[in-house]
Amino acid sequence: MMSCQNNHRKCGRNGVSLAGRRHGIAVPLVLMVIVLAMSLAAALIRVVALQHAHAETVARQYQAFWLAESGVQRATTRLRQSPRYDGETWRVPAASLDGAEGGTVTIEVETTEDQPDRWHVTVDAVFPDNSPLRVAEHRELWIPYSLAQESSE
């Protein structure tokens, strides 16, 4: 350590120069600022990644919703064309959805004894088809037989 008796430096209580000590504080301070900045950057990256994943989930939910709605329309149209329509599995290719993934819509049409004048229609839509991130939508409705009679008149 440097003595400061004859120099014009600031001296501590024991006569040792304080100039050497100042440099020792700067390095840990700079390191703390770097660690803090890296922590903030990591937190920001995590938030952006979570928001992106959420946006993709919402997009899949919307697509499944509209596939289910399309399934209801398809069932209604098919029943108007043929009252013997009992459903189908409709595979919607990715090209029809303007995307990289397709979907599947399962339509079931049943008649029941407790509702003899109606079809019980169940629609299940899954998007995307073969993905662990798939989303499902379900619709269930009763369609009166008179609907098929209206279209034949």
C-alpha cells in the first residue's frame, strides 16, 4: 500500500492512501450491475416467450371453435340433403385452413326415443390433428326433422 505522508493524496486514519481502495470497489459494483442487467433481460425473454405461447394457444382455440361451428353447418346441410345422414369424420387438410396443420371434425347424428321428432347432433373438433398441443371443441344440439322437410319443399 502507498503511504501518503508526502503526497497530496487523501489519507485514511492510518496514513494509507485511499486511492487504491476506490479501484477495488468499482469491479464488484460493475459485476453487480451486469448481473442485474442479465437478470432483467432473462425475465423479459421469459415474459415474451410465455406471451408467444399463449398467443399460439389462443389461435389454436379459435381454429378449433370455427371447425366445430363448421361441423354444425355441415351436419345441418347433410341432413337437409339426406335425412338418413348419420355423421362422419371430416378431416380438414392444412391447405384448407391456410396453415401447416389440419384438423378433424367428428359428427354423430342419432335419433332418440325421448325426442322422436329431432336428431341429436354431436360435433367434436380437434385442432391440430396430431399434436400434443391440440385443442378440442364440443357442440351438442337438437335439429328438428322439419328442417329436412323445409328444404325438400
